[in-house]
Amino acid sequence: MLNVNVRLQNIAHFLLLSLTSVLMCTLLCDCSAPLRPDLSRLYRISDQTTDNTPVILIPGLFGSKLRDKQTGKEVWPGSATDVLFSDYQQLALKFDRETLQVLPDNLEAYDVADRVLGQDIYGPIISTLEKSGGYQRGALGAPALKNERRYYIFPYDFRQDNSRHALALEALIDQIRRDYGNPDLKVDLVAHSMGGLVARYYLRYGVADVLNGDHEQVTLYGTTRVRKLILLGTPNLGSASSLHAFLNGEKVGFGKIAPEVLATMPSGYQLFPHPLVSWLIDINGNTLNDNLFDVATWERYRWSIFNPSIQQRMLNSGRAMAGESLADLKRFFAYRLERARRFMWALSTSEPETPIRYVLFGGDCNLTPARLLLEPDGDQLMTRLNPSEIHRPIAGVRYDELMLEPGDGRVTKPSFLARETLDPSTEQSEDSFIPVAYWFFLCEDHVQLTNNINFQDNLLNVLLTRSLPWENDPSQMKTK
């Protein structure tokens, strides 16, 4: 009976404390509403202290709208019906059979995509800049007004080789300089996902193509035109998710962009896992050393256009991949793999002392594809993209840890940080150099990073703070 009384007293005490907490919470605050900073007040324009450096937003893969030059019809992402049901065969690029260079087509980039793969990625950035940062979208050719904060969109044909986009970025910066009447003006870049690789290439090499086999010389050309670089979810050491897409297609709505279409897009190859990182394991969890950038690897495992079922589908459609023969496609595939390998090394080798330190935002709460697995099935090796696909797992092998790593669902934390591994006791390669000022980690999916209030707050803080710590004290820079 004594124990019962004690329990009743404890329950009564607990209820009294709970009721008191509820009453105090009701009196002092609205506990149901999460705290949010007043960004508009924090970053209100002031004639005396305002920072009017123009900002350029660089979207990632599939982040720019594409339209037909002749008809003006939007092809990507197109109408709601297109997003739900189209296979987007019209995105496939053609190439010259002799030079293997991509041929011009009728599509052009003209704006940032409102919704990318069904998600609104760039709306939150634009809203933050406009409503809280006092920025206005700049109209090219219109002179900038005194104390006006402007942002610009850099739409580009995301299908093309990323080194080509430096030319268009250069032209945009030149026009902004003319609009501001300042030939020495520097801009700030905010780049999402693959857009970060475009920005990094421009900072290192400007408009030069260093992927043609010549020794790449880091000139830091772009640092004379760019003040700050903010990277959001950028795969600095590649993405296994992009490799997955080349094998199975990129899901859009109820359908997919087929592997044979993706294989015509040079940029896709440049998102593969970096040669520095492990990307393939066997059923026992051992790392395999197959060369991802050797076309023989793709032929051996019958991936992408080397898959017999995909080849048959191409023949049945009468396209044969935009009209080229399979032999032509193999040569194109091998050429693009080699260009991608050079692109990755061009971004990761050491560079001279740079005045720009990157600010990184990324996710680390979602398990993200990091490696493929090969599982024996009779006399064949079957490729598994996720641990749940393994038919005969070996007891004791921790496939989740081997195949998945913390990230944002598409980009792993190590790739985001340009590290081969998260293990702090492992010495990192000097060839994974990246000049980082500091980084922020968010519990968000890749396409939801921009919705995070901490990202929005710190984005404006970085853009509108005149002097950042590392600009006066380079020792504060992180290089790994």
C-alpha cells in the first residue's frame, strides 16, 4: 500500500510540474512556433553600411530551363504533363563522329527552373535575397542605381561539358561590369550542386579548356573577378547517385530520363565519383580497384549503353542514340570518360595561394549512396545500388556502412568536404585540396537545403558582411 501511495504522489508531482511548465510557456512565449530570426531587420539596407556587390546564382544539374530557339516552347522541365509522363528523349545530344564534339541543337537555356525534378530548389534563395536581403533581379543592359542590391541568374545548358560554361559566365560578368560602370568590379557567386563545380573551374582556369590533354596550369583567373564563393551541396569529389542514374536512369515524375539519353550529356560524366575515392565493393565488402574512367569497365559489367537490353531498346526505337552507330557511341563514351577524369583532377590538384576562401553549406543527416556492390548470380556479377537489393548477404558484413554514408541524399559529406573518408585518423590526400573558409551542416535533403532558415540567415551574413575573418587572417582558412 505504501508503494502505491508513493507512486500516486510521484504521478501527482509530475502532473503538477507539467501543468506549471505549460502555464509558464503560455505566459512567456508561443511554444508551438519555432524561433526564426527576422532576416529583413537583420539585413536592412542602409545607405552608410550597405554592401552592394552583385550576386550571381548558379543552378545545378537540371536547374536551368531549356527552350526551343525557334518555337520558344519550353522543353525542360516543360509542362506539368511533361514532368509526369515525358521520357525527355529530346534532351539527347548529337555529336560529330570524327571529332566526337557535341553538335549544336535547337535548345537554349533561358532561366532558372522553377521546379527541378518536382522540387522547388531555387525559389527559397530568390525569396531570401529579395524579401530579406533587399536584392532586386538585375536586368542586363540596365545601369545599376546607387545603393541598389542586385542579383542575377546564370542559366546554362546543363547537358554540356562543364568547362564550356566558363565562357558564358565570363560574358555575364563582363555585362554586369558594364552595367555598374566599373571594369574592375567583383561579383559574389552562390552555386548549388553541379553549379559549384562550374564556379570552381572558372575561378581556377577562367575560360581556358585544360581538359584537352595538355598540362593544366592553375591561373586563378576567376579570382580577379569574383569576391566570394558560396557552395551549396556541391559534390567536390563526385556523386555515386549520378553513377546510379547512368545505370538506371534519372527518375522524373512517373518515368525516367533513360541511361542512353544521359550518356549523351558530357556533364553527367563529370559528376562521377573522383578517382581518389573507393566506389565499388564485392559481396564480402572488399574494395575493388576497377577503373571507373576506363570504358572497358563499363563493357565488362554491361552498364549503360553496353547493357544488351538498352541496346535493344535503342534499336527498337529507331534512334540508335541520335542516329550514331554503337561503335561511334563507344568512342564517344570513352572520350567523355577521359574528359571527366581530367576535369576532376583539374579541380582537385593544389593551387597557388588564393584570396578567395569558399563557404560551404551541405547536409549530413541522410544516408546517401557512396558505393556500388557486385554480387555473384550464377556466372554473372549483378550490380546492386542499395543494400536492400542484395539477394544473398554475407553474415557480419555491414553493407549499410559500406554502401551508404552521411550526406544529403545525393552528395555524401566526404564529397562535400573534398575528403576521401570521414575517418579523422586517416591522412587525406594532398590532391583533394580545396580552400575552405568554413562550412555549415544542415539536416536537410539535397533539394531542401535552401529552405533551411539557418542557410538563409548565414547566406545573407556571408554576402553582406564586408570583411570576413579569413580576409584579414588567412590562418583561419581550412584546406581540407
